[in-house]
Amino acid sequence: MAGVEQLDLFSVSTGPAERDVPCRTTEPVIACDTLDDDSLLAAIPDAGIRESVALVTEAGRRRLAAAIPVLEGLCRRFAGFGADRIVLEQAAALDALVMIGGSDAAQTLVRLIAKRIVQGPCLQQAVAAAARLGAKFPLGTIVELLRHGDPQVRADACRCTRAWPEAVPLLRDLLDDLHAEVRKAAACALGRIGRTEVRALLVGYLREEPSVELVDAIAPIADDECVILLGRVARAEPHLSEAALDALVSIGHPRAEKIAAALRGNRPG
């Protein structure tokens, strides 16, 4: 385990995040929607808080890939701040990166986290965004995030974990975490990398509160019971039917293929 100093930069206060600057809904001084793309991006570095948040939000709304390095630069300006409060400029930039999406945005999030540019509540937001975009982290960063003091960060770190042998013991430890979301995320991570020891746990979770995350996690380790359960989920939960059908197809099990064919046959023409 890393020393205390290494983990301190990823730690957060237990108190609530404070906002000591104007909120995002304050009327912006700049009419962002009247600016062309180049003017919009050029205005971001020198803008004040209200203008910066408005400009960044507009860049995200337009999904400007050219904004990604500008957003990274904005976040870097506030490196070292925000251990116990939201830095609005960073928070807006993280939101915009998610709106823009893609591999460049995902890897920007990885750099901001790995280099400790974002901290506290913005670190939590950044890790959640990275998980949403399927970002690929270095192992060392994931190890630190899996040990983080914030349960939401630990849970989202599980969602970013790949099939590293070094991560398996940490994920197993998190199966006994005090927080239910972390336990479930750890079980899903182990399922995704093919660890059959969590099959019974995932079956229980899928029966209690089915979700796309659970469907995806159980597919790599599915047995007959899981196949039948996925078929039931597909029939009983319309919003999960597509994910369950994809999971059944991916399993390559004769019964799974039969159930998938039946599900397709029952769809409206």
C-alpha cells in the first residue's frame, strides 16, 4: 500500500462541499451563443468565474473537440485547490468533457486525476466521468483510487478497473466494504474480468435490483442459472431487454442462444 503522503492528495474532507462563489445560474456577462467556435475557445482562459462557467458549458453543449485542451488547461490553473469544496471552473470543465465525449476527453480525465489536478468533490466528479466514458487508467492510479476514503470514488474506480492480477485482491477486499454501492461495484468488476467466485453475489444483486451494469458483469461468468435469470430480466424489465439480449448472445451457451432466439421472436414486428 502506498504511503500516507501519496494518498493525501486524493483525500477529501468529511464536511460538505462549500460554494463561496456565484452559482452557475447567475446571468453570464458574455452572450456565449453569439460567439463562433474560435472566439468561444479564445475567451475561456481569461474569463472570470461567471463567464468561464458559461463559456465552458457552451463548449460542451456544442461538443467541441477542439475545446478539450482548453478545458484541461483551465483545470490545471486551479491545481491544488478544492480539497474540501467545489471549484466551479473545474466542475464545469469536467461536465463539458463528458458532453464532448470520446477517447481524447476520456484520456484528459485520466491525466487530470493521475496528476492530482482535481481534488475533493471535483475528484469524485472526475472519476465518475471517467467511468462513464470508459477511460483507461494506469494501474497505479486505480490502486490509489480503490483505497480512497470516499466510497463513491472507490465505487467508480471499480468501474474503471481492468483485468490486472494486482487489482484482484483489492477488489476482493472491497466485497466487504462498509458501503453497499462499493460492494456491488467490486462484485461487478470481478465478474467483468471473469472471476467466478462472485457469481452467486451477482445473481443475488440481479434478482433484487437489475441494472445494465449487473447484466454486463454477469455475462462473462454466466452458468445455466444466470442464463435463465437474464431471460427473465429481458422479459420483465423492458428498459433492460436490449442489454440482456446482448448478454445472452455474448455468452455462447446453447440455452442462451435458445432464449435469445425466443426473445427476438416475441418482439413486435
